Amino acid sequence: MAYSVFVSHSAHDQGLVMALASTLSKYGVDVRVAEWYIAAGQALSDKVKAQIKKADSVVVFLAGNGTRSKWVRQEVGIALGANRLVIPLVEKGTPAEELAALQGKDYIEYDPARPQDALDRAAGYVSSLKAKKEEKERALLAVGGIIAFLLLLSGDSK
């Protein structure tokens, strides 16, 4: 199963989202952004909740626009409530109190003068999470195979 990331952001940060999606896709990560998934007739909040719950983790842009966005704050709340790992990209100089529920959490600093640095760091981190998930899945498959083999052996002895 592919590793997927939901990207929470202000509409004003669409360029950053596109750059991050491009970088993550190079690592084989499935990127989910609410406006990329059309669910005609479905309430936007339901669509976003579903996308967050399907994702393995959530990257949240907390640049100037993101810290003021009520939607970004709601998406962070949904992600935390769904027990998803939240990976904040926080604009350099953002006061801690503007991080709301993420205050005191580790984050990746985003410098508007060097945006690709933060995007590369975020993609590298997500790539390591993807590798851990894949390793865990391989281990579970191996254990399942061993159990199936043992069941076959025990069935043959009867």
C-alpha cells in the first residue's frame, strides 16, 4: 500500500503545494490535496475529513497565510483527532502562539527566501516514513507466510 500524505495549506500557498507534491512524487509518495479530489455533491468538510483519514500523515504549511486560515486549523484538528502524524512547515519568524495546537511540536522551518530547502527536508522525512511503513508491511507479509506454511504443515499431518 502506497504511503500517502495530505497537504493542508492556505489557497495562497498553492505554488508551495505544487512544488512539494512534485518533490514527494519523486519519492513515490501519494499526495492528497483537498481541491484535487472532486466529490461533487459531498460537503467539503466531509471530503477533507475522508482524505485526512486515508492519509498516513499530514504536512501542514504554516506560512503567514496558513497560520491565519481557519480551514488549516480545522484540518490540523481533524488530523490530530484521527491520530495522524502532523508535519508542520513553519515560516521562519512565526510566533509560537500562532502555531495553536501544534505549539511545542517539532517542525521544519520554512524560509521564504529558500523555500526548496524546507520542501526537500520535508520530502526526505516523509520518504523515511514511507520506508518504515514498507519495511513493516514486508515483515507482516513474512510472518503471514510463515503462519500459512505452518498451518499447511499441521493440516498435512492429520
